[in-house]
Amino acid sequence: ECMSTLLLLFDTMLWKLIPLYALLLGVLTSPTPSSLPTVNTEQRLCHIYNSGRTADCLGRQLENVPWRQFPSTLEEIDLSYNKLQAVSADDFLRLPQLRILQLRYNNISHIDDNAFKNNALLEHLDIFNNSLQEIPATALTRLLNLKILYMSNNLYKRAALADSFSKFVKLQELSMGGPLVMGLKKGDFQPLMNISLQGFAIKCSSNLSYYEPGSLEVIQTKRMGFDMAIDQQPSALLHMLHDLANKTFIVIQFRNLFEFMYYMGQEDIFLGLKDITAHQLIFHRGKFNENLLRMALMNLQVAPIQRLRLQYIDFARSPTFVDSGAGSSITDLTLDNLDLWYISNPDVLRFDWRFTWFNKIKRLSIRYVYFNTVPCDAWVEMEGVQFLDVSNNRLKNEFIFNQRCDYKGTMPNLHTFNMSTNDLTSLKDMSSLTREFQQLQVLDFSNNKLGSAEESRDCVWKQNITRLIAHHNQFVSEALSCLPTTVQYLDLSYCNLDQLGMTYFDKATNLRTLLLSGNKIKFIPPKWESPSLQSLALDGNSFGLISKESFQDMPQLSCLMAGNNPYHCTCELRAFIEDTLSKGKVNLTDWPWNYKCYHPEALLNTVIAKYFPGKVACDIRLVIIICVATTSAVILILMLICYIFDLAWYTKATYQIIRAKYRVHKEKAAGDLETFTYHAFISYSHSDADWVRDELLPCLEKNRNPYRLCIHERDFMPGKWIIDNIIDNIESSRKVIFVLSRHFVDSEWCNYELYFAQQRAMGKSFSDVILVVKEPIDPSSLPSKYCKLKKMLSTKTYLEWPQQVNQQPFFWAQLKSVLGKPKMTQNRTYSVKSRTSSVGGISVIRPPTGQRASEVAKPNEDKEVEPNQNQIPVEAF
């Protein structure tokens, strides 16, 4: 495989040299005006750059050399594609450092004898394709450092060189001649006898009139090019080849050997090929028939020439050709390379109706021939082919794979098969075609239409295929299962893949290089297992997330290309980049400029290398610590607030009122309870009970229009929860009177009654609450749980019990005014005791220990017992 790769590389390098050599031959004819470089005609001045060492004047429509613009430091000038007609003595006089001068494609007809007298350092002079009528030998005399001289395609009629050319001992490449040179004479190139060239090209008239034997005998070169038509003098080729005998060349090229007619003669004009040693022989353009082609191939069978290329030739069979059926005369053509390129007639492939001339070819390349079938015998005859290239031929499945052919035993030495840039659609047919190719290792299917699910089933491949090139196809993920699993190199770039078929990659355990560039892959699966993968290309896809987990099961991965994707710049992405760069095991070959943010919008087109998210956002451990610390602080603050404002008590009381309201709702729904209405509910401490019984009740209940008042000692319903009694009676009273004293503040039950009264007033005004201050109270001295009472004492007008007797009637008038006129109230359906007496005894009740009844039991005790909520039920006798 390495040898094949080296050969291909060498062939590519050599082919890149051909345009240069074609230039030497004068392959490029005079361009039409449309082919000239287009420029802005207003931009007439040259572009000086490279610190004043280079001037670009190409295509500026210049009629004269703008020498006044040139600095004396110039070393290179390009004046090609202008309208120069002459080169004067002053044009380059001030440029002693000049080394390269390009004057091709002008209309120069005269060069002054002193044009280059001050340019002794000139090494490269190009005056190709001008109008010179004679070789400017005198002007060139002083250029003893010349290495490259292109002066072909001019209008001089003879190719004879002056004796001064013998002094150009450094000359390496020389092209000369033109369309008016009618022939060559023996002494034309005598001055070059002692000069070893790298390249020599001669152009003559398309109607060569004469050739003197020995004209090229003195030429010593490694690359030889002929641009002349021998239609009228076919025998001239015999003399030319004789002059080249016993010499060794890298390449010999004939251009337009027969330009106007096909050779029908019987004389073997290629007879001299057997005496020439050349790495490559090229026939560029010209007319070939089966007679001329057979003649050339027969001589190549015995010639020490390794490569043959036929390109752009015009092939046609002779009208008189008849297949005798005797077999082909070309059976022993041994070549390293045979290239058939850009030939319009595919009949050239079997010019004598046989394919035997392919038998001993190692590397066969057939490009742009557009043949539409491969006969069964062609596969049999190509038994020596190791590299077969049939790219760029518009081949379809049925053209290249014939189901009627028996492929068993065919192509026994084929190592590389290139079918790129055709119209192939079926992977199954390709697997059937190559199944019997025993040595096949490399397949190139690029630039086809492969990859549909319908034509990618039941594929059976040769097990030794190690390299598959299939870029620029139309693959669906299901079609991946039809690819050979033995490959080490797989190129699926630009195949329109939107997801990866992991079933195939799980089987392709030998895969070392995988190219998936330019697809539409939206997701990279985590834990992608590929034990042998070393190089992976994922650039130019559609995924935005990538993580370490995706590649952790690729122990051999060393090269990763993943740029030009719409990345979501997240902590996970940054972690992947930092981990990859810090460890250095995997090389991000396109880092950093191809990695940019696509999301979020604020970071659009930001280079990921400059994206640095905060540590708090990316370190999950730090986030947890901060969250725990913040939560703990909030809980501590809430606990402190609860402690300071006694929220526990309010919470407990709220719970009780909600539960009591729920029970009331259930009782109302069952019809067990009727509503009783009081004018006022009296809330007081046990220590103030005497004042309530002796002063308050008589004044309000024993008069002509008595008020109905509710006090706990008399009006609470036995058997009902105390909390429920408080809530029910407060809600059944139009007003709530609080008898405030120091004892009131110390009473837990008074606190409950005050809280429930506040709850009843929520959403309303506090006009239903009447504060009667029995003894002076400093609001600032009240506990924090009495914050509402503090506010009420500070903002609400209250009644203060006067100690002077004469002021007390006014107090009662104020209180009655606040209570309003007494109205009829609805009687209860049951009664605890007759209310005829304002100070009647309390109901027969046995409250639990510590309940409000304890205030009756202990009339002289100032501090009340904390109520026990687990003892709420009250039993009645």
C-alpha cells in the first residue's frame, strides 16, 4: 500500500510538471482577447511590494515600460499580458538587481541591443508569445547568468542560435521556435553542444517542410518537447528519434504529431523508440488511428520506456479496418503506467477489438473517456493491473457491473480501484463486482450517488479491503451497515449524514482513520467505542455539544478535528477543551480559530479559546457548597425571626383557628348548630373578673335597653372545646371589648382571644374592637407577640377607666356610644343557665387542669397556667 501511495504521489508530482513543460513547447496558443486577464483599465500603475523587490504590472494595458515608477531595488518584474511593442535601452537600465523578467503575451517586435546591458544578474527571461522576427542574440549576449529562457511562439523563421549562446553555461531550460519555423537544420543548435539542459522545447510550423538528420543530436536535456506536425513529412519522426538514440530522458512529449490527417502509411515511423530510454512518453493532441497507435505500441513493447500517456488525442478507426479475428498483435506491452485521458472516442480502449494491451500494465488510468460498457473479456485481460482508475467517466452500475460476466479469478493483482466521479448508485452491485478481486485493498467511490437504503442491502465484501474513500455521496445512516467492516481508513466526508449508525462502527474494530467532515451530524453518541481509532474528523457538522465521555473509549485517539460546528458554549464544552489541551494526548488539529460559539446569542462567533465561564457556574461541588451554606443561613435567619417574633405561637394559634373553623363548617353542614348573637364579647383576665362582674356587666345589662354580653364564665357552651367556644362566641358578637391591664398581658387565654379577634378583623377595619384600659399600660413594655396590640394602642383611640367617681358616668356614656344602640338578638336553642342575674354563677363545668376554669379555682393567683392543647375537650355533667 505504501509503494502504491508513493507511486501515486510521484505520478501526481510529475503531472504537475507537465504544464510547465507544455509551456516550453508552446502548447498554449496565442490567447483570444476574452482569455486575457481582466483588470481595471483605470489602474495603470504597477504594484510594488516585497520591500521594493517585486513589481506586479500584469494585465495593466501598458504600451510602454513604466520605468520611472521602478525603484532600483527591484529583483522581479511581471509585465505579461500588456501591449508592449518594444523594449528600449532605458527600460531596465536602472535595475542592476533584476533577476526575473516576465514579458510574455505582449506584442514586442523589437528588443534594443542594449536593453539588458545593466542586468547582468538576470536569471529568468520570458519573452514567450510575442512578435519578434529574429532571435535577439545581441541583446542577450551580456546575460551570462541566464538559467531559464523562454522565447518560443515568436515570428522568426529560423531556429538557428548564434555562437554567443555557447557562453550560457548556466542555462537549464530553453524553449524556442514558432509557427513560421518551417524546419530544422543540423547546425541550428550547435552552440548548445556543451550545455546540459534540464528542459528543451522546439516549436515548428504545423506544416513541417524539412528536417535535416542530426539537427537535435547535440541537444543534451532531461526533458524533451516537440510541438510540430509531421503530416507532410512523416519520415522526419524517424530522423528525430534517431538523433535522440542512446540518450536518457525523464519525459518526451509530442504535441500535435499529426494535426490535419490520420497516418495511413506502412512505414514504421516509431522504429527508433527502442533505442531511447525514457521514464515517460506523452502524446498530447493530434490525430491517431488504430494503425498509428498499433505502430507506437509495438515499438513500446521493446523500448525501455516505463510510462505512456495519451491525452486529448483525436482517435478514429480507419474506414478500411477489418477485424481478421486473428487476435491482437499487442500482447507484451509492459508499462508501469498507462494513462488514457480526455479521449473523445472510447473505441481507443479496444482499438483492434482486443484488450490484450492492458495485460501487463501495472497502473491503468482511464479518465474522461466516457465509455458506457465494460465487456467481460476486459476484466480477464487486465490480470496484471494493480491500480485501476476509471474516474470521471459517468459510469452507471450496469455499465461497469455486468451480471452475465463471471468475475471469478479476474483482476488477481488489483490492489487499488478508483471509481470516483461517476453515476454509481448501488453499494450492493459494487460489492458483487469486487467480491472476487483477491488482492483488493483500496476502493474509491467518492463523488457518486451511493448510500440509499434501497440499494445498500445484502452487501458481501472481500475481507481484505482496508481503505474506503466514499466522500461526496448521499448516505443515510442505514446504508452504513453495507460498508466493509475490515477497513482501517474510511472517508465519509460530505455525505449528507445526519446521524451515526453505531451498529456498523461497533463491528469496524480495525478502523484507524475516520473522516466525517461536512456532514449534518447533530449528535455525538456518548461512550463511542473504537479501540483502534487514531484520527477522527468531525468538522463542519451540526452538533453543538461535545464531551469527554464521547471519546473516552477510544484509547488510541491522537488526532481530532471538530471545528466549524454550532457549539453551545457551556461548562461541559469548556471542560472538554481544557481536559483535551492539558493532557496533550489528543491533538485538536484545527484549534483554535475553527472553534466558535453559536449559542447563546450573546456569545455568537466568540472564539471558544476566549470563552471562560465562572468557576461557580461550572464547579458542581462549589455550587453544592454554596447552596447548602445559603439554605442553612436562611433556615437560621428564619429560626431567629421565629424566636424574636414568637411565630411559633402564632402558627399554633392559626392552626387551632383553622381546625375550629373546619369543625364549625362540618357542624353547620349537619344542621347541628344555630347562631346566637351578642352585642359584645368581653375579654378580660381573671384578676379583673370582679371589675367586670361588679362594674361592667351591671352598667350594660341592667338598664332599660340592656345589652347582651358574652363572658366565658357564664356563656361558654359545656362539652365544647375551649378554643371553639372562644372563636364561636367572638364571631357571634358584634363587638369585642378588651379589658386591658397588666394581668391581661400575662394571661395566655387573653392572648388567644386578642389574636382571634384580630383574625376576625382581617380584611375589615378594627372598629369592632373596643379597648378599655383599666389601668395604665406602657406599649413599649409589652412582649413582642403583642405587636398588634402595641400598634392599636399607638394608633387607635381607646377608653380609659377613670379612678375618680365623678368621671365614671362619662366613661359609660362613651362606651355605650361605641357599642351603639342595643338591638334585638336571636336567642339560643339551649341555655346553660338563666341570665336574669348579671352576676349569676358559672355553668356546672369541670374543665381540664390548667384550662381557663383554673382562673375561677384560683382567684388570688396572678400568673395563669399555660394551656395544654392535648386537653382541649370539656365534659359536661
